[in-house]
Amino acid sequence: MAFDGLSAKLQNVFKQLRGKGRLTEKDVREAMREVKLTLLEADVSFKIVKEFVNAVTEKAIGGDVLESLTPGQQVIKIVNEELVALMGSTNSKLTMSNRPPTVYMMVGLQGAGKTTATGKIAAQLKKQGKKPILVACDVYRPAAVKQLQVLAGQYNLPVFEKGITANPVDIAREAVEYAVSHGHDIVLIDTAGRLHVDEELMEELVNIKATVRPQEILLVVDAMTGQDAVNVAQTFSDTVGIDGIIMSKLDSDTRGGAALSVRKITGKPIKYVGMGEKLEDLEAFHPERMASRILGMGDVLSLIEKAQETFDEAQARELEKKMRKNEFNLEDFMTQMQQIKKMGPLKNILGMIPGMNQVNLDDAMIDEKAMVHVEAIIQSMTPKERQNPNLLNGPRRKRIANGSGRSIQEVNRLLKQFEDMKKMMKQMSDMGKGKKGMPKMPFLR
């Protein structure tokens, strides 16, 4: 998960600060020394770390922080504010041309995820009512055009291509002309990449830019390459000129140094971050939400947005009625679980909940496979058994265990947890009078 190491270490530092009733200047400087080491280990550039730590230290010991009733919390608040400022302060959205079509030029090195990001952005814009078209200008990499076509097919998007013998500059120009005549208001040009930055690549990109005059040039960088991603961003910014950055594979980068460095060094905003393989896993980048995640304070707004995108509103209302009437059954439970799975990895979802910091998540020992096992058990039941678990006597449970490939003990444990959950739901619907804690879910070990 993104920022795992950084988040856990920062939270340990701040836990020590919160544990002290009063703070001295020495306490703050020692804590900031730990923060400095943690950021350097996360592959944040030395210059940025130095500026960041100096800014936090100056505000922490220069104001009324040390004299406040909660000095530890005040220091964390300052760190949060500085992290937000470091990553760009506010969300930077794609801009649109006053006169369609709006042209976006996608650039980046090979393997960064440029083609995938191109398809996902087009699909998201389509969901917003736009009419995008993808343009295959990578005529050098084997099967690059085919990859774009396959990706476009998943989202039912059109692709403009002229084969691998055409000139990329001509392809881009003709694609924009085609978009005008066929009513496409968005053009996303998937340009060629290289294994490294070279003069030939840059010259071609500059020529395409001069020909189609894109509204925005979006650079896709691989977060897992750390400071190399920052160096690539700086080179593209200086040579071609970029308007925004898309950071791919952030979900696989436990350090996160590139995300914390690239905005400050290039002066260009991060517009999207890739947090997984699915369409919705290309997320708009919100500096304040990311800072909150890093500091273990959750990200409720992103969680709500994910839920709104995933859950069917009418279905949710129907389930709410069932919960209130205590009619929630195993069929409903499986439906809810399948909806949750669509939101992405469970650890990422729980990490957005305030208080569920890295330490909590590690202690929970989240078992993603257990969700598959639970689904297999429920699917091995008949429709009547799912709707009325009271029918599940010994022989039926044995049949279900055999059918799902799980043990009878697992079947019994699931049914016990389901009954505990129903009781909790009834307590919640009775104006919160019940005092029992939340039961352990089947996918938490």
C-alpha cells in the first residue's frame, strides 16, 4: 500500500509526542530529526527534506505551540499543513478548451503505464458525458497500437490509428481533424515512449505539440522508480513542457518519495495517481487527503466517493430497510461483500477510515482470500438457505462445506459471525442502545 513505511514510522514519532504532557524545544528537534530520517528513507530528495523539517521546526518552536494544552497535536497539525503545501495545497483538475475538441497529449517513458492511464482517463471522461477518442501515435513499440485498441475495447472507446508506418505528427494532426468532423470533444494522444530520455523522442514530442497545440500535456511517471521519476519529470518539464503529472503504481510504492518531491521540484501539479488496475483506481490527486492518509488520519471523503461510484443507490436503500426490520440475510451479505470488493483492496479501504492507522491494519491481519472463501461458502447454499439461515442444520452444513471446499468449522464460524452482525445491526437501528462492540468480520483474521 502507498506510503506504508513512511506512514508507520511517522505515526510512531507522533505517538511519542502525544504521550508527553508538555514539550520542550529539545523534544521537538529530536522528533524532527526522526521525521528527517524517515523522509530520507522514503526517498524524498535531501533538499526538500531539509526545507520541510526547517519549516515545521520553526513554526513549532517559534509560536505558542509549546505552551498549548495539546502541544503534540499542534506539532502534528503543522506537519499536516506542510505536507499539504509540499504536495500542492489543492486538487488540480483537467482544464477544458473553450473550443472543442480539447486535446490532451500523454507523454512518458516506456513501462510507466502511459497507455493504461490514457484509456482510464478517457473512460472517466466518457462517464462524465464527454465523447473522447484515443489516438495511437506510438508506432515504434511492438503491439503498442494493439494494446491501445484492446484497452479501448474494454471501455467501448474509439481509436484513431494509421498503422505503424505513418508519421506520428501526421497521425496526431489527422486525428484532431477527424475529431472535429465526427463530433468528438476530447482527443487523447498516446505518444511513443523510450526506455530512457533521448533527443529523438523529445524532438518528436515537441513537433506533435507544435502541430496540435494540446490543451494540456500530461506526463505519466512510475512512482516505484522513486527519485528517477522526479528526474524524468524535471527533464520532460524543461524540454517539452508539461502541465500536469500522473503518478502510476503508487499503490505498489511503500516509500512514496516521488509523490512528495515531484510537485516541489517541477512546479507542476500531480493530477492523478494510480492505485490499482481498475478504472476507478486512477484517482484524482487531493494533497490534503493524501497528507491525511500518510499521518493515519484517514480519508473519509475519498471513501465516500468510492462508495458512491460503486454502490447502487436503490439497492442500498432496500438493504437499509432490511437492516431496520432485521431481515438482512446471507444473500444480502454476499451482495454487500461483492460491492465492497469493487471498491478496491480491503486494506486500502480500511486505511481511509480515521483511526485505522498502519499499526491497526497490521494487527487486523486482513486476509483478502478469506473474502473469496466466504463467497464460496454462501454460493454453495441454496437460495432458500441464504434467505433463511435457520434451515442450516448439521447435514446441510456438511454439504455446504464439501461444495465450497472449506471446513465445517469455517461454515460454522461464518454463520456465527453473521448472526453477531445481525444483532449489531438491530442494536444500531434501535437508536444505538446496544453496548456490544462490532463483531469481527469473516475476512479479518
